[in-house]
Amino acid sequence: MTATLTPPDLLAQAAYDALAVVLDPELDEPITDLGFVRSLVVDGTEVVAHLRLPTSFCSPSFAYLMASDAKDVLVALPWAERVVVELDDHHDSDQINAGLAADAGYKGTFLHEAEHDLEELRATFRRKAHTAAMERCLTRLLRAQPDRPVEDLGSVRLRDLPADEPATQALLRRRAALGLPEHDGAPVLVDHEGTVPPPEQVPMALRRARSTRISIDGNAHFCRGLLRTRYPGSESGQTHRADGAEAADAAYDPTFVPLSSLTRPAGRSTARVPEEIQP
Amino acid sequence: MYTKDGESYFIVDAHIALWDARPENQRNIHGKQFIDCFYDYHRNLSPESEVWSYEDYLYQGGERLMEDIFTDGYVDHAIFQPAYLSEFYKTGFGQSEEAHALTQANPGKLTYNHNFDPRNGEQGLEQLHADAERFGLKGVKLYTAEWHGQSRGWKLDDPWAYRYFEACRELGITNIHVHKGPTIRPLDRDAFDVADIDHVASDFTDLNFIVEHVGLPRLEDFCWIATQEPNVYGGLAVAMPFIHTRPKYFAQIMGELMYWIGEDRILFSSDYAIWTPRWLIEKFVDFQIPQELAEYAPLTTDQKKKVLGLNAAKLYDIDVPAELRLPDADETATGPRQPESADLGVDRGADLASV
């Protein structure tokens, strides 16, 4: 971050904090946690923000969503009179930045390539974020209650989840985003419309949800890693992501103690033997 | 061939390239952006000892390719999967002439797959017939995010694409390698959407669709489609190197693939020259699903042998020494391969901390 962020520049801090509501829809995380805000400068009533992404070829639809959402929240600051948001080093930077400067909107920015809007895209990824949060809670429950059969997961209610756990809180936020009920008698294993699968389909529903969770966690860490490779020093703008963290994350995050170091190392079923030596 | 602990592995590298990304071949800034993106993948996921200089990375040439893949890399057979990218590179990214010449000069070692673009219409169809004859094509590599004039992407279920698949059928091109996205058309939808693979695999059941990068970054969508279509395969290009920096994630990818599509439909690839095969093969043979991932069964030696070469050898009729062959698993053609093992956590004594 630039020096303008440090107190006493409270306006710059306020502008940066405002950007925390802008999510990367695919990774389900604020751009301020991912290190995607390259710089933010406030000069009087003018705000200039530069965003950066892990590669030049990140999907332009997501890139546009994040950049235009960033502009929206900065424009909404009551004291901001002039707002410039620019996306750096992307294959569509010129097109996106011109569209943002002209407030051309999605269709005005992408012309023949845009059909309607990006709301369905947002909805798709809100559903995936919920699916992943749900799977995290249910798999934790399975591990904590080894006698509970997988098929029984359809009967789990919100009240059965530990209320003070971050995973439960995260699930409740994702449910709210989809308009799913939040009362403690509501079933946990549901699709985006709140439907519980029949018992015989519960194991497969859990496995599908698991593949979604793995995918999001994997992408989130890979994207963070690529950003650090592309922009040395950008780790200072990234917060630790516990979901999907691995031993290698300790290399750039000294506060991080991998869970695997507290449990057993890999390599359980076959003994490690030294490399065969040919006579 | 790779031998370790008395076990021999027949190796097929199902996705390699001979590219030229040097500045003199770059058509515009996107040519630089594209190879820089690859180089960041390479730097981010490789062990330190395997990282190349940027200059080495721009272009390797045939001699170095043969050394990296065959002399040092244990590979028995490798398959070129060239990306064209003519809007970014003057002579294209994958070097067809050079790769084909190398294939001719090394009989039995290399297979040259070519590419097509259905937006080239009738003319492209004629070209496909000519290419099939000239190169003796058994497979093609399709990149749906290819830019082409005003269009920045296409879908496998576009009407013109169907004309090309019908031609593939006639010409005996049975292996369709698909690299998804980021496809810009239609921009409203997910750029990595794999739904078109579902349609085309159902309509061309006599063709094999090998989805490169196992659909990453949409592993979940890929698994769901692939489990329903017996002619959809998963290529491990780009997924393999996670074995080094993110072994838990790699174990999860393998665990999901074994559950949804099974041991007979997963193909090893180094994605050379993004990575080199030697270290990937060594690590994969040593690899095991960590105990903390209680939801997955351990990988067996036979499963590793299939992934490393036997599965691809079958698709390309590559001759495998009789003593190294393995029978197909006695598994369902569609649906989860291990439905009884939807969650193995209880049996395997997992601990909560690992989730």
C-alpha cells in the first residue's frame, strides 16, 4: 500500500475500507484480502485506485465486475467528487479502463461481446460459495461425530452446528446472500433454492459439494500464489486464508502454522524405502 | 520407462508443446502477456532446482525437447498438443512444421496432433482434411479461447463445430483434446464453463473428449459432466505440478477424479515446456494421499501405472510391452466409481483439524 494509507490520512483509510465489500466472485473473498488493490491515493476529494490481478488472462468478466464494483463503492463515499479506477496489466485493460472512465456500463464497455448483464454469473458463484461453506460445516460435523452415517446429513439443522465457529458464521452469511432461511430449525444440506435431497442422494450431494469446496480453495490459493509471483512484495497486501492452506504457505506467511505439522505427516500406507540401487 | 522399487512404469506424456514465444515472433503485447503468464505458472509451481531462465523459456527447440522428455524425462511416448494463437504470434505459438519434422525424425516416440478452428468455415474443413492426411492425425487439440478477428472464443456445440466433429469421425480423428477458456464468448457466462463438453460428448459417443487441466479452474463442473459421459477423459496438464507446492490440493484433485471418473480415464501430462516431466514422474510415483484426507482411498501402484501411461497408450494404440499392461478396472461406465466410499472418514480415523 502507498504511504497515503497510514494515519493521519483517514480519508484514504476510509476509501480502502470501503473496497473491502468488493468481492472476487470466483474466489468468494474481498479484493482487499487478495492483494488486488495495487495502490490507492486520495488527493483532496479525488480518489485514484489501481487494481491488479494474478495474470493478464484472468477472465475479463470477473475483472470487469471487480473494477466496476470498486468504482461504485468509491463513488458512493460522500466526500469523493472525482473517482478513477484502473485495472493494470490485463489483456483488456484499455477496454475496461475506457469503459470505467466513461461510466459506459457492462454493455457499453464490451459492445458486441456483452449480451445482457453479469447477474447470472454473479448468482452462479454465490451458489458455489454457499455450497462450499455448507460442505465445510457438514464435513466438520462428520469428523466430530464419527458414528453419524453420511446418509443422515439431510437431517442436520442449523442448530446442530457450533454457533461460535467461523465456519458456521461463514455459512450463515452465504445463506443470507441467497435468501435461504437462517432460523435454527432450517436444514443445512440444501441447494440454492433450499431443497433437501432425498436420503439416497445425500452422499452424492455431499461429494458434489466437496468438489466445489476443493475447487474454490484450490483456485484461491493458486491465484494468491500467482499474484505473489507476478508482483513481488504483494504478499503484504494479502490476508491469510485458512481454508485450503498448506505447509508451503509458511514460506511467505510467518504467522502461519500448518495444521498438518500438528498431525501426522503424509505417507501412511506404504513404508518409504530408499531409491533402488542397481548393481 | 521409469523403474522404482522393482516396479516399471510405461510413460506417455499426453500434452507437450514446441513453442516459439521469442520477441521476434510476438505479434503484439498479448504475445508477451501470454508467455509471461505461462512463465509465472512455471516459476510459481516448480521446485527451485527446476526453474528455467526467461530466455530458455521463450523457445527450446527440438534438441532440448528430446533431451528433457526422453533422455532425462523417462518418457516412452509424447503427444504434441499445439495451440495456434495466431492473433498473438506471427507463426503461431505451437510450431507445427518443427514439431512434425521432429515426429518424423523420431519414429514411434512422438505423435503430432494438430488443431482446427470452426470459425474458418468451409475453408477450414478442407484444411482439416488435408492436415489429417499430411500428419496422419489421430487427435486434435482445441483451444476454445482462441481469438479470431472480432470473435474471442467459440463453443464445442456451435453448429460449425459439429461439422468439424463429423469430419473427425470420417477421418478417424478419435481423440479430441479440449482446453477450456478463459473463453470470452459469451461474456455473460462463466468463461471456464464446461457445459458444451456435455453436449458434444453425448452427440459424438464414438469420439473421446480429453478435457485438459481436468477442467481447472472448474474441477467440480468437469467431474460432474465427466462422470455422466463414458467418453470424457481428464488430462492432468497443469494439475500435476501442484504435487510439489500444494500436495494436499493435488491429493484432493486425484481423490475426486478417482471417485467421479475412475482410474481408466485419467491421463498424465507434463504440459512441457511449462514444466518438465522428470520431476513430476518421480514425485507422482512416490506420492500418496495424506492420511489427514480421510475421505479418499490410497492410490495403488496399478492406478499410478494407468495414469502415467497405460490410459493414454490405449487411446493412441501405442504398443506397450506385454508385461506392463493392466486390465481395465471392473467399474461402472458412468456415475461415481466408489459410491460406497462417499466418505471414508469414519473408517480411516480422521481428525477434525484436517478439514
